[in-house]
Amino acid sequence: MDLDTLYLIDQKDDLGLEFSKLVSMMNYTRYTTIEAVKTLTIEELDFLYDEEANSIGMLLAHLAAVEKAYQIITFENRDLTEEELSILLPGLDLGSLGREQIKGNSIDFYLEQLAATRKTTIETFKTLPDEWLYVQTPFWWNRPANNFFKWFHVFEDELSHRGQIRLIKKMLLKHKAEKSQG
Amino acid sequence: MDLDTLYLIDQKDDLGLEFSKLVSMMNYTRYTTIEAVKTLTIEELDFLYDEEANSIGMLLAHLAAVEKAYQIITFENRDLTEEELSILLPGLDLGSLGREQIKGNSIDFYLEQLAATRKTTIETFKTLPDEWLYVQTPFWWNRPANNFFKWFHVFEDELSHRGQIRLIKKMLLKHKAEKSQG
């Protein structure tokens, strides 16, 4: 990621101008997510602040699952098959299924999953004309949504969870400080 | 807010096309923030999950303070004066100063503060040409940022805190359920 253009919502290499603006925002979002998690240990990634919590690892797996789902929804213009849904469900749904299945992974595992998913997204963006972003289909509550909104949703969901990751880290550090004092 | 165009990043009334896309994202963000908080009581808005926490009320005051700061930074193209900073500081900085000063307010207080601040933003956007969004100045770490990025930052910060608000609400409801059982 080019840090010199990180704060510019503008033309990026090999992308249409409209895609460039979207990807500029996706890039900054991802940069801040990675900054928040890149030094965490497996134990920290698995930390649950209470028995109903989502761990930071679960939230990172969620980001990749959401992006994979929106690749299908927008690039293939269809809903997920039952098989695709069952594969993505622990990450998509979070909660007890995620708590059971998403743990014990290093930060590299999550970051590689995120990078591989993002690579597919960007490669596909490069093949599409800017007008594609403004194509509308019926969406939530049968209201119209365009593809720009659907990809905005992918990064706005990431930002929301990045905020949660920062909060969970704050609780985690407090928990560790109390443990080492006690 | 027009719910029929909530999922469209596209032309909005009385705004240039580039401002329209930005405002489309700001609108959706604000809609989801309001949905998360609109029924909370004063006690719930003041809830602190631990002694270092930010309450939901503090986070809402923070959103308005950040937006007011960016009005000055971008519309007047200058830093905040010491007086402006001292007024906005409890909301901007959060932490102990915010915990001391921001409490006891109803949801209407916070929502009115947010709406009044947003009104100024949109009224000013309407007077500016789309090109303004792409004007660059040196910014964090002296790297260039354009005005689109600075306003993206305003809503990406809101999304991050909206995620935290949802998490704090989850802890708050658990806390209340345990209290009523105990």
C-alpha cells in the first residue's frame, strides 16, 4: 500500500476513476485495521471479554467472509448457494458458531486470508467499467441499492468492526495488566 | 432522510455529483448511528462498562465535536484556535475529561447537537464546487490529503464509534439482565 497517497480519495493505478475513489477508501480502512492487529498473539486474537463476546480473530475472519459474500452478490449478481453459505457462516454470523470454530490461528493466517480475498476483489474491479458501480438492484427491504453502496457496505462494516477491535484491545490490555498485578 | 435512496451512492438534491456521493455515505452512516441509540435512556447513555470506558453519550458528543473541528479545518482551512479547542476538547479527546463533563444528557440533546452540526456541514457543501473535494493540503505526518479524504475521515470515525456503540449496548444489556436476575 502506497502511504504517500493514503490520504487521497482520487485516481489509483489501473482502476477507473470511480473505482479509484472506492478503493482509496477501502485501502485506508484496511490500513487502519492491519495497524490495529498486526502485533497480536494467538492468545490475544482469541481473547473473549465475556462468554458472549466475539474475539478479534473472529472479527477478522468476519471481514474476509463478508467480502467473499459480496464478491458473489455483486460480481455474479446472485445469492449465495447453501454450500457457499455453510462455508462462510461461522465468519458471517459470528456468535456461538464462530466462537467454536474460529480460534487458535496466528495473525498471519487472518491477514493472508484478508489479502487473498482483497486481491480477487481488486482484480475483478479492474475488469469492470465505472458505470457498473451505479447499476441498481432491489436490495434490503426491497429498496434499490447500487454496487457502489454494496461495496461501501463492505468497508463500512469493516470500519465498524475496527472500532470494536480497538475497544476489545483496550479491554484486553486492561485484563492483562490486572492479571499481572494480581 | 429519504429511505428510498438510502442505499444509493449517487446524485442527491442540491449537491454537486461528487458531494452527493460523499453525502450519500455520510447519510447512511448517520442513519445507522441514530438507529443504534434513539431509544436509549440517560442511564444507558451514561453507562460505563469499566472505569476507563467511554459512555455512548460521550461517543455521540465526540461525533459532533469531530465534525465541528473538520468544519474549521476544511471550510476555513486553518487549525483550531486555543479557545475553539478548549470548547471541543472534552468531546474530541474522550477519556477522563469527557467522563467528567459529558453525562446526564437525554438522547434528544445528543441528536439535536448532531443534527445542528450536520446542517452547517451540508449548507456549506452546497456552496462549494465539486473540485473543492480534490484540493490537497499537507496533513497527518505531512502527507498530502484532499478534502474528500478529510470528510471521509469524519464518517469513517463515526462508523468506528458506531461499532463501539453496538458493542457497549451489548455489554449494557447483559449487565442489566444480570442485575435484574441478581
